Amino acid sequence: MSKTFRAWEVEQTWLLPPSVLDLVPKDHVAHFVREVVRSDLNLDAIHAAYTEARGQPPYHPAMMTALLLYGYSRGVYSSRRIERACVERVDFMAVTAMAKPDHATIARFRLQHLEALEGLFVQVLRLCREAGIAKLGHVALDGTKMGANASKRKAMSYARMKEAVPKLRAEVKAWLSKADEIDRSENKKYGRKRGDEMPAWVANKQKRLQQIKAAKERLEEQAKKEAERVEAERSENDDDQDSKPGGRPPKNPSGVPKDKAQSNFTDPESRIMKTNNGFEQAYNCQLTVDAESQVIVSHDVIGKQNDVDELKPALEQIKATLGVLPDEFSADAGYCSEANLALLEKLGIRGYVATGRQKHGTDSATGRLPKRRRRERQGRLTKQMRAKLRQGGYRSRYRLRKQTVEPVIGQIKEARGFRRFLMRGLEKVGSEWSLLSTAHNLLKLFQSQKVAVYA
């Protein structure tokens, strides 16, 4: 007796048309994201952009917002991949109600409403707070380097710029002269040319010359501002009788860039930064995460390697968003400075900030710092923090840092596969990082509600 199989009738049509919602499980995150956007988020800032009554009706802003947030929560970021998912995946169809916006529409919506989409982070974070998560008992701050939408091979050092500008200028001048000679000759021969056309190969060199000159001016402006900042800090320290002038005098007091200083032609606001995979063109992305729920409570993107100046903005953002400050705060050695420790003490926050690099197998983060940073870490508060962490050992609350913020970075980079920004420029990249943080918090809110249902 042969085995009987279930029928596989490929051309069989539905007797009654089903709802696309029935094709996705009722407890699926697609339904959750769609309903949160429909019911709980204020989209007035997005709606306000639609004032023109003429033309074809656009896709509903709430649907487009839900589509973007759901895509980011599922690790689908490219507008073309989102377009494909709207056609191929029933979970995306459940969000869009079978609408199929093309990639140009998706990209245009995201770009047009970047600022308003960034503001959704605050709304979702407050929903998390109302749901009983993000309690701010202990929060941890860390940074991660995220690839910029630019190649490091499109960057040039200040030393090379100084050499390239006169060289390119001479080449362009010679080629313009040659082009003029060719045009006059062809004009005399054919009588059809105006005689002032510029060959494409000359225009390309001119464009590169303009790019290099603009990058050179950017570096000089940055160096000038940095020199002014350092001089102001030194003057402040000189006026303070209880403190010594901080650090060595600047090597470039006149504000002239170092020869190794670089600027990228594709995304000038990104920087070449040291990462685990070597040096990459990147941004430094900051996250502050609640220890109990792994909800992101503050985020930022900066265009520099060093993290030390980001502790204060993180606390200010938490206070502005939620109206309260955390009870405890932990961070690695990159955030350790007398000013930061003094701020935590002033605000009444119990701080656990590493005073050195933690070696594998040790019980505290009080290791020896690199020589160039050792001198600035010998203040009273730093010594107290070092003693505090050593005394706590394995029981120190500092241990919460690694299990709080680092897993969130792993979820974004590994689980959801985001390793390079799609946009360029610090402002747009910051908005995209906010979208990622909002999508992450929506997932944490969804998981908390599922736990509550099954509890």
C-alpha cells in the first residue's frame, strides 16, 4: 500500500479571499509595530509636511513610518530591499496592507522626514518607561565605530594636499592652454566649434582640484578651532589657583593642521578611526542602555575617535527625555576624566567608571593606562574610583557594563546586520542612528509585553 500525501494544488484559487493579517501569526512583531505607530505615536510633524492638495494622493505617512520602523527592526535597511520585501514577504504585507511602494518613494520619504523620524525615539522611550521598563536603576554608556558611506581611499592627508594643489593647478593650467590651442585649430579647420569648450578630462581635474582645496580649507578651519579651544582651556587652568595647567602646550598653536590630518572627499564629516578590523572610514556611535531591560535611553553620533566628552551629553539627554537621572552609571576607561567623575558626584549618581584597561581574567578595570594618558588620570577623584573598583572586585557594579551595553551593540551589528550607514553627513547619520535605536526599543517593548502576557 503506497503512502498518501496531502494535495499540492498549485493553481488552486482561494474560494474566499483571505485577509493578509490572517497569514501572519497574531503575536507577530509586525502587528505590534503597525499598531504602535497607528495608535500610540504622534505623527503630526510628518503630517504637517503635506500641505499641497493637488496631485496624486501619496502613501499614508503612518504606513510609511511603520514600514521603515519594521524594516529596521528586521534588519532590512536598503530602500530596494524594503521594496522587495513588500512584494515577497507576508509580514511586510501585514504592515503595509498589501501596498507596494517603490524604492524611490521609500528613500524619498525617509530623507524628507529624517528630523521627524528622529523625534520618534523620545516617544517610544517614554512608552517603554510607561510600560515599566527603562527604570534607570543602572545604565551603561559605550561607543562603537560604525562604517561611513565612504571609502577611506577617498581621503587625503594635509601633507598630500599641500603637494597636490600646486601640482594639479599647473596641470590644469597647461591642459587649459592645450585645450584652447586644440579648439582654435579645430575651429579654423571645421568652423563649427565656438572655441571655448572644455574637454571632459580637464573638467575632471578641475573638479578634483576644487575638492582638494575645499578639504584643505576644512582641515585648516578645524585646526584653528581646536587651537582656540585648547588655548581657552589652558587659560582657564592658569586662572584656577588650585589646578595646574592641563597637559603639554599644543604642538600647533597657530592652528595649522598636522601633516597626517585627513579629510574624506565623499563624506567630509566622517573620520578614519581605529576599529577591531584595523582603520576604517567611520563614525563613533554612542549608546546609553538600561541594565534591566536593555532599552536604549540615549544615543549620539560623533566624528571623533575619543569618547571622553560624551558622558555629559548622555546624561543631559536622559534628563531631557525622561525628566530623571539614573541611580547608577557605568562606563569604560574611555570616559574616565576628573571632569566626568566630578559631574557624577555633583549629580548624586553612583559612578563606576574604569580607570584603566581591564585585562582578561582580572577582577577589576583598574589596569595601567597608556603613557600618553596616564598623567591626566592622577587626580583625586580618579584615585578614589580606582580604589572603589579594586575594593569591589568581581562584586563591583561595574560588572553590569559588559552585560548591558555591549550585547545591544551586538544585537544591532550582528543580529540585525547593520554595520555601515546608508546616509552621509553627521546630521543625517545621527538621524539614521536614532531610527535604529527606536526600532531596537520597539522590539524590547514588544518582548516585555509578550513576557507579561505569558507570566
